[in-house]
Amino acid sequence: MKAPSSPNQSPPLAITQTPVSTLLWRTFKPDPRASLSHQVAVYLCLFFIVSTLAVLGVYITTKVIAAICGSRLRRKSEGVRRSIFENFKPAEDEAGTSESEGKKNASRPVIVGFFHPYCNAGGGGERVLWGAVHATLKEHKNVICAIYTGDTDVHKSEIIEKVKARFEIDIDEDRIFIVYLLKRQLVSASTWPRFTLLGQALGSIPLGYEAISKLVPDVFVDTMGYAFTYPLVSLLLNIPVAAYVHYPMISTDMFSTLSLITQLPKYIYWRIFALMYAFVGAFADVVMANGTWTFNHIKSVWWLNRLLSLAFDRSKKLEFKILYPPCATADLQKFEVTRPRQPIVLSIAQFRLEKRHEIILEEFAKFVKSDAAPPRAQLVLIGSVRDDLDKKRVYELRLLARELGINDDVHFVLEAKWDEVKNWLRTASVGVNAMWNEHFGIGVVEYTAAGLISVVHESGGPMLDIVVPFDGKPIGFHFSTDPNGEMTLATALTRAFSLSPEEQIEYRTRAQQSAAMFSEENFERVWLDRLRVLLMLEEYCRVDRISRGSPS
């Protein structure tokens, strides 16, 4: 028989396995006798704990999946990278870096990838791209530049030749690698007739994946504003991401154009998209804006940039910087301002809808038919066309000029080489820009550098950065498209051509002097400073990947 246990002996403890959720419920189960406020506090505490665990679980899962996918991408791209490096002989020294940085990087080639699906368009954005590429190759002898583009019908040599002809920029072709993208239509506005903003944004994700699946870069630089590619690149590859923002995909100005009563669904759609845009922008390590207008808006829209940086392993989040586009001011500033000019109104802008060429035509028609217009006044529209939509746009503008009865006074110059553009800048009297909230306006800088009197819309970069008083005196005119505005475009043209010869020379002289701040030299100086930071981050990310056992 089993001996009876002592009445003072404790029974053995039962070992049970209780789920964590049950333990949490037992711990935080509200007492029915407690007050309502106490019960609410308990429920909120429980919700916070569960939510935190869920977010942490999603974060860890995302990082693990991203690491696995990133490793596969690197292995897939390893053959292409090896082929590039075998044909590349890095220089022994690297200018523009510190001694310690040079020792670490001089013998190791680095691929800086520029994501620019329309690299052959020949516009202001392309001048920024090729200006950055030129400065990078000139300063860092161990860097290879990869250009991700959808211009599949153009050979590399043709692209380089066009850059030389359009911008007078010499590119070392041997250190350029073109990655052709087949899914560029996913970011075309024509592909998304409805929900265009969202469609282009989401379409850029598979396009970005196509880019990095063909070649994994060491640094990713987006020079067209496809911010929805940033999380993809940052999480999968763990490399630094740089954003050069020409124009935010959504800005605070856009909300002021909506009525909450009649356009509530669109307002909600834009608000949700703004939150998504803020999230993806947080993955950019270096942010550059092309002017004051863009700088103010992107800093406001990307408010999550610093907040989320701590959660995604970026120990050094960098402040936003203004980087004015490179403008060929040096040659243009050599033009004599005292030389008589022809009565030509010049417009330099791509033939896109937002450039509002129809306003220029309509207002020029009013001006040229007035008594204030000088004899033989002409309007010259210079611009590039990217696709069939742009060609259709030019055709419609030609029809409009005929309807307005000014077709003999209007000239269209398409795909002009830089020498031809300079000839028009040398002879024209007035430069005009009609875009609303133009993000910067390289063409306007070219007007001022060449000594033209600029007439621009009272918004965006032309008003805030370029056509501003110099030494307290004006260099041009601002016009409004508001019927109640102080000055229309036709009125501004009348004012410009009504200046006396002495006043015109004073305007032109001040304009030329003000253009010095937008020189190519200033662009290179600021860009190279940002690139230096990117290369430091690249070394940091590379060491981090190696420490985690990922391919370098």
C-alpha cells in the first residue's frame, strides 16, 4: 500500500502549456466590477500589445523575405556584373575623396545605377541625368554608370551622340552600361486613363524590379521621380537610394483645387495616395530637389522620411538639399546684350500638355494683332517630342495657330541641336514660359543667361528661383492666367517690347548676371558632395551585407 501523504506536504505542481493569448487574456481580463474607464484602459493596453507584436512580426517576415529575394537577385546578376568588371580597369587614384576612402574604394569598381526610363528624351530632366553622369565619371575613376532606360530602339552610341549634340556633354562611353527595360509602358500616362497617379506609381514597381533583376547596382539613383521603386530597391538589395525630385507626384497645392462637397471621392483618393507617397519616400537616403518650390513641397509631403528611417536600418538620415539643374550658362553669358535683337518671342519646352503651349499661342495672337506689337513679330516654339502623343500634340498646336490666324508668324522647331538652340537664344528678344507650377525651368535659365527678357507664369520655380529681382531691380515679368489678374501674357509681352533700348539693355545685363548661380560648375559641386555621401553609405551597406552573410 501507498503510504499516506503528510497533511503538511504540498501536492506536486502540474506542468501545463498555456497559449500566450490565453495568458494575456487572463492578465488583462477586465473586472466586471471595475469602472468603465478602467475597462477601456485595459482593452486599449491589450490592443496596443497585440498590434505591436503583429507589426513586429510583419517587419521581421518582410526583412527575411527581402533578404532571400535580394540574395537571389544578386546571384542572378552576378554574371553581368562580372562581365562588366572584367572589361573595366579602375584608376589607381580617386579624385575628390578622402585618403582613407580612396584606399578602400580605388581598387574596387562601383556601379552607380541611374533609373531614367526616358533617358533619350532630350529635355531638362535628361540634362540633369547626363550632367550627373558626366560629373561622376570625371571625378570618380572607379565608378561605372548604369543607365536603366526604356529606349529599346536606340543604341548606346546613338544615345551618347544625342547627348553631345543636344547638351554639349562629353560622356566616356566605355564606362557607360545601358540596361534596356521592356516594361516602360507601365509608367506611361496613356496606359492608365483612370487613376493615372496610382497606375503610374504602381506600374513603376515591376519596372524597377525588371531593372534590378537585369543588373544589381551598388548605388541606386532615381532621376525621374519614381518613388515607389525605393522600398523595393532598399529592402531587397540593402543599397543606398538617392532621389532627385523634379516634381512631387502629389503636392499640397493639388488639394486646394478640390471641393470637398462635389469632389469628396477624389479628395479621399488623393489623401490616401499622399500617405502612400510619404511612406515610399522614407526609403530615400539622399533627397535632392531641383528648386525652392519642389523643395518646400517634397519636404512637406515626405514627412515620414525621418520618422521611419530608424525602423529600416539607416543610421544616418540626411537632410533635403536643393540642387539646381545644370544649365549651360557659361557660353550663353558671352552673348552681347547691347547687340540689337529681332522681335522674336521664344519658348523652349517639351511639347507636353502641362507646358500649356495653347495659352502662349492664344496670348501671342492677341499681342501680335495689337498696335503695341513690333513689325514682323514672331513666335518660335522649340522642343523635343518623346512619343506619338507628343507628335499629336504638335499637330494640334499647328491647327490652333492656323485657327488663330497666326500660322505665318509661328515656327515649330523640333529636336533642335544645341547649336541651333543657341542661335535662337542669340537673336530672340523675349523668352516665355506658361506652365503652372513649373518645378524649375531650365529653359528660363537659358533665357536669362542669353540676355532675353523673361515673361513667365507667376508660380513655381520661374517665379521663386529664376525671374527674381537682381540687385533689387527686375529682370523680367510675371503674368497670370486668372481673368482678374494684374497682368496677362499678352500684356506682359506688350510691357517687354515697350521698354526703351536703354531699359532693355539694363534688363538683359541683370538677367545675365543672375544666371551665374545656375551654372554647370555649381551643379557639379553640390552633386559630387551628395555622391560622396552615397559612396560612404554604399561602403556601410556593403559591410552590413557581408556581416549578415549576404553576397557583397
